[in-house]
Amino acid sequence: MSPSSPVGALREWITQRLDPLEDHDPVDGVVASDFGPRSIDLADEPEPPTPASVLVGLIEREHGYSVLLTRRADTLRRHTGQIAFPGGRRDPGETVWETALRETEEEVGIPRTLVTLGGLSTPYRTGTGFLVTPVVGFIEPHFTLAPNPAEVADVFETPFGFLMDPANHEEHEREFSGQLRRFYAMTHENRFIWGATAGMLRSLYDRLYGGAVA
């Protein structure tokens, strides 16, 4: 189904292709990373990853769905100034979706009562030691933003259709700490979406539109 399809039908179609909302351990099964989706055994790694969640928020607009994104504050210690989904590390006792909803409310001021959860996309292992579960949710459009300046420098929306068009998925290579890493990037209106955020968007594209999963 095209990203430009009527939002009601598209919403149902997307939900059917996500993992259900249930208590699950993202360590088990397929995990995406800068090197593509793969099956991994995180027990073999020297340090267990820190569990985290983000909200992939889809907002109904006149042109169709748009995706809620933020630019991280320049004062943060990690991923300074990068474009990201609202989210963060999980607190003890939280489900992956509770974390995503809490972090969204704390970072940009959108209450969880305005978010209808659709399901879970493919977990993503970052190079900084986080295992991030993307939670897809549908946000009612009549929200008022209240960004937390300590965490967020900007809040904006990018068309879902643009992000789900593989023609806009740039492939890059860069050396980090002596290791060559491959990653996706998407540039929209002079905003450079890259790293884990672009990787999670690419994984969502693979899940929805039939990209190969190794």
C-alpha cells in the first residue's frame, strides 16, 4: 500500500505489519544495526546493551501522515544536535511502549492520551550501547507542543511518504574510532536524518514494503 493511500486504510495496514504490543524481550530475534537487520546473541557481547524505546509518531495531516522528529539539544552528552525520535532509556518495571510514551510527554509535551499505539518495529542496536525498540503510534493532530529545552532544540514533522521512499535513502560510510561503519541517511528541507534514526526508518520501510531481512 502506498504511503499516500487514505490514512484510515493505511493506518490499519501499518498496524497489521508491526509486532503486537505485548511484553517481549527485544534481545531475542532479529535486531537491526548500522550493518542491517540480523539475528544476534547479545549474551555473547562483553557488555549488555542498555534497553531504550522511541516513539515513531505518525500524525494525520492534509497530505497524509507525517512523522514527528526532534533535534537534540546541543548541551546533551550523547548524539548532540542529531535528529531523533522522542525517546530514551527504559526505567525499571516499564514496558517498551510505556517508556516511549513517557519520554514523548517529557521531551515534547504530547500527552499519552493523544497517542494510539499501533505496535512495535524492529529493535535497533546502536554503536553507543543501546538496544532501542521503536514503538509506532498514531498521534491526534490537535496537540500543543511544549519542548523541554534541556533535551530538545527543535520539533518538526517530515512526510511519511518521503521517509518511506527508498529513492531518498542515502547510503554512507564513515570511520568511527578506527572502524568503518555504514549507515543510512535521509535529507529533507536541509535536515540531515542519519544514524540510528535513519536506520530505524529504513527497518520500518523493510518491514512495511518487503525489504529483505537477513
